Amino acid sequence: MMHFCTLFDANYLTRALAMHRSLEKVSDDFHLYFFTMDKESENVLRELKLNSSTIVPIADIENEELLNAKINRTSAEYCWTCTPTIIDYSLQKFNLDQVTYLDADLFFYSNPKILLDEMRDNSVLITEHRYSPQSKEPEIFGKYCVQFISFKNDFHGNKILQWWKNECIKWCYNRIEDGKFGDQKYLDNWTTEFEKIYVLQNFGGLIAPWNLQQFNIYEVENELYIKHFETNKTEKVVYFHFHFLKFYENNLIDIGDYHINENAKSLLYEKYINELEKYREIVSRYSKKAEKQAAVKYKNDIDSRFNRLKRKIKMTLNIYPFDNFGISKINE
């Protein structure tokens, strides 16, 4: 059985629910541990009583070290800080042989077992960002992405995990400092500093907005595939990482500051947003607060207008009205 863990607050509750449902559609052999960062998420999940899942309130893992770190970190930074801890907790508390951490905004299109099988006898699986060539982001945010990272409960897996956990408790912020950024630039040197590290090769487990420009995405008999433009290599899409997706209070949706073609909007974003809307309606039956928390105000200050102008010039102003998503952009 595949074991997964994820953590989130009410802002990402509908995404976590959609991810769980996507796993149900592609596999009948998994268990997902939900680590809830707030009572709203915990309460809704307890009402829903989802199959193949366990709810773990964040208080269950919070020791003195984490609580001290929490004092001077934002909610996002604290989530990053907790990531290696929830992996370690899952392995030890539930006596698992292996667990894979998932960002809550992943959505699965085929069985992830193919990705986990690829690591063979290695102890840790990590995934590259594989940024598009025009991007300068790797030097800022790191070569690897903490989106789908798997640890075995063995000597090497635990050694690496304990090191990462301790480092994140000491420093984990949303800024560049001394070669660090959040929880993920710590991964940059793992392949040279540790043993039994495997870097995923299957493109189907790497797809995200920042590298989508390298691929053609298409559908055949209700299955999604990607073809790498440079190598012509074709893989089945295992998951897509819906990074940056924002809902605004005035019924606008921002799908990110990246070049995203119409095919990807239709095959990925339009279907995903409709899925999230289904879960928003479900969540609203149990918690109005959790339902509304995922929407943020559409700022119209000088900084925001300047940023939107830059994106418009780059042709990455991917802000759309909720109704008829993908058909007409807002007027700027």
C-alpha cells in the first residue's frame, strides 16, 4: 500500500479534498494522512469521514522546538517548517515502511505507484523543478521541489530526514539567506552529501506551471499525456502541481505568472477549478468560514497595478473571471 501525508489549513482544504478524490480515482491501494493546521479543516474532515484517510491535528506533533519556531514565522513558513516533522511522525507513529509527502495542491491523473517503483532500493525520492530554460528561478528557489518527496523508514532515509527536520526547525523562512530558501534549498546538495538519494526521471511526476512550456499536453481516450519538445519523449501525466492558483473575492481567478497555453488551460485548469468548486459547495455545508477563507482580496494598490502591468507586458497576466473560465480575460 502507498502511504501519503499532506498538511494544509482552510485556505487549501478544497484542494486537499480534490487531491484525495483524484487518488481514489487512480488507485485503490493508498492511505492519506491529513495534517490539519486549523480547527476548520479538522472539523470538516471529521464530518466528511473520508475513506483511506487519517486526520492528525497539528497540535499532535507540536513539541517545544516547533512551538518556539512558530513564534516568529508566518503561517506559510510554519507549514514548511513542519513538513519534515509530519513525514517523520507518519513513519514512526503509524509504523510505516515508507511515506510520501504531497503538496495539497497536487492533482493526480494516473497511479503514482509508477513513480515510487522507479526509486527501487534507494531510500529517498526527490523531484526536480525542471524550470523552463528562460527562467532564472533555480538559483533562487533551488533545484528540487518539495512537492512529492518520499522517505523509506530505513537507516539512510531516517538519517537524511532527521538532518532536514533539524535544519528546518533552526531556519525556514520565505527569503534568500546564506544559500537557503524555505525548506527546499536544503535539498540542493543531497545527491552529493548523502547516500541512497534518487532523482525522479519520469516527466509525468514533474509537471507544474514553471516547466509546462517545455511540453505539449494532450488527451487520448480520457488519459493525459505530455511530450517533451526537445527530446520527443512521451509520458503519461501522473500529477500536475497547481502552484500559485488564487481565487479572489470578486470572482476572479489567477492561474499564475507563467506562459500557459490554451490546451493546458482547458485540459488542466478548467477541469481542476470545476473540481474545486464542487468541494467548495461541500465544505460550505459544514463551515462557512472554511468555505470563504480560500478567497483573497483582489488588491488594487500601486504595487499590485505595477505587477499586473509587468505581467501584461510578459503576456502572463492569467487572470480570468470565474464564470466561463478561460474564455475572456479581465480588462486591465
